[in-house]
Amino acid sequence: MSQWDKIEDKNKKKMLDISRRAMFTISRNIIKRSPVLTGRFRGNWFSQLGSPSTEMTENVDESGQIALSKTQKTVEKVEFGHVFYFINNLPYALALEFGHSKVKAPAGMVRVSLADYKNIVAKEARASKND
């Protein structure tokens, strides 16, 4: 393997790591910004590769740790070319995203988190320089 091939491999690994960490951070922010009444809404965030999940659960996850743990496992499987989906299929998810929770999430969760995408990627890129 040539020196250039080694450099290319190292850079690809770094780019994939940055992408994975950014996906996880955005997903975590969405979960944490999700309003909690019973914890069911936070427990219904699902991540999947290739196609969006159609799953729903009655499980309660007030802290969001269960959803976050599942998301971490999905993110770890991401490779170049994969499409990462992050979705909440509860019937009231869209209403919450567009202001139904005027106190806890007046600007939604997804839009606010995605608006910070460039900053998150830049932060992860800076962090990868130290790796």
C-alpha cells in the first residue's frame, strides 16, 4: 500500500467518524428537545439505515436514554453511501414539531436541531484533529 493510499484511508476514516458523530449529536439534540409529558414521545424516536422505520412503541422513555442507545447502535453501522433515517411515527409528532408544545418546544425539535448542522459538523471536525 502506497503512502497516498494510507493517507486516503486515514482521511476516509476521519470523514466517516465526523459524519457518524454529527448524526449522533443531531439525533441526541432532537431527543433532548422533545417535550416530555409521559415520556412516550421521546421513546418513539427510531433510527434506521436504508429506509425509514415504521415502528411505534407504548414504552415510556422520559430521559430519552433508550432511544439514544438504539440510535448509537445504528450510527455505528453507518458506512459511506448509507442513508440514515431518524423518525418519530406517533400521530402527534408533526403537531409537536410545528409548535403544539408552546412552552417546551415552541420551535419544534427537528428544525432547531438541523439548523445547527454546520456548526455541529465543524465542531466534530475540529475534535477529530485531536484524534
